[in-house]
Amino acid sequence: MDPSLAAQGFSAMGSEARLEVLRVLVRAGEAGLTVGEIRDRTGIAASTLAHHLKFLAAADVVAQEKAGRSTICRANFTHLERLAGFILSECCQDADAGVAGKVANDG
């Protein structure tokens, strides 16, 4: 994954309100929720919620789809999995080197 795309995705989740919206959508699963349902579950004012959803959609962590007069929002699970993979891809790679370096320096 391109680091700039990863940064954009993580940045989108960098607000408590946006993180709350995303968590509500993750809990809703693939079916997603209407904007009104998200508003009801989060208590975020409609205009503020629209701003947060736009930010999350621009970072591709939320997908939006018109369904009649409603907009259905869904967590983009594929992209969220890529973000998790990006941040965890190098997990613990320096852990052994840190221990070995400490032993060599103490020796």
C-alpha cells in the first residue's frame, strides 16, 4: 500500500467523531446504515455528520450509495483490512535486533 494512501486513511480516523461514525458502520456490517440511522446512533448533528462522512469517504474508509431518497453508508472493509495490514506488516521485525543489540552492548 502506498504510504500516502495509508496516511490519508489513518488521518480520516483521527477524530473522535469520525472514529465513532466508523465504528458504528463497522458494527452494522455489510448492510450499512442510512445517514439518519448513523445520526440517531451517534447523536451527531446532521450538518456535522455530513462533513465527517465526506472526509471518511474521501479517504475510502466509507462507501456511500444512493438508494432512492436515502444515502446508505458502509464501512469499506477491504480498505480497512489493507490499512491494518499496512500498519502490522512490519510487526516485531526489530524486536529481535533490539534484544541482540542490548546483549552485545551489555557483554
